[in-house]
Amino acid sequence: MEQVEIYLVYAGQAAIVASTVWLIVTRRVAVGALLLVGFFLMGQYGYVAPNIPSDVGVCWATGKSHYECLPFWYKFSAHLSQLGMFVTAIGVFMISKSGSHNKKMHGDKRVI
């Protein structure tokens, strides 16, 4: 079952990259670039977090918070992931904004 989950993660990442590349190819470069950067920023933490050093557990045992015990690069990676959520949200907003504009333009059947 674990192998299936790994394949699903990789398939999802491939779908994200493919969809953002498609946006860039169809001349929605700003939206595609924002989403690609946002997904990259969020996804990089998934590769960093599992490799937390074992001595962090000793720090937690002393009663310090989870955040205090993390090394700088893990904190930095977590903050990049949080930034990625905002970048992705801006990209999704731009897609919805351009989509509603296109529907208005195509829905207007008046002859000028």
C-alpha cells in the first residue's frame, strides 16, 4: 500500500507540472509561472521535513516548542511552503478572474 501512495504523490506532482506548463504554452504565462512557483514552494517542504535530524527529539524532551527545536533550514523551508500557499492562491485568483471575464465577453451576443 505504501508504494501506491508514493506513486499517487508523484502522479499528482506530474499533473501539477503538466497543467502549469499547459497554462504557459497557452499564453497564460503569468498565471502558469505563479502556480508553478507556488506548487514548488509548497512541495519542497515535503522533501525537507522527513529528514529532520534525530537530535531534535532530545530538544523536544526538554520541553521546548517544536519550532524552537528545528534547525534554521527547516524553519526556512516551512516558511517557504507557507509563502507558496499565498502565491498559489494569487494564481488561482488570476485564473478565476480571467475566466469570468472571458465568459462575459463570449456571452454577449449583441451585434454592433
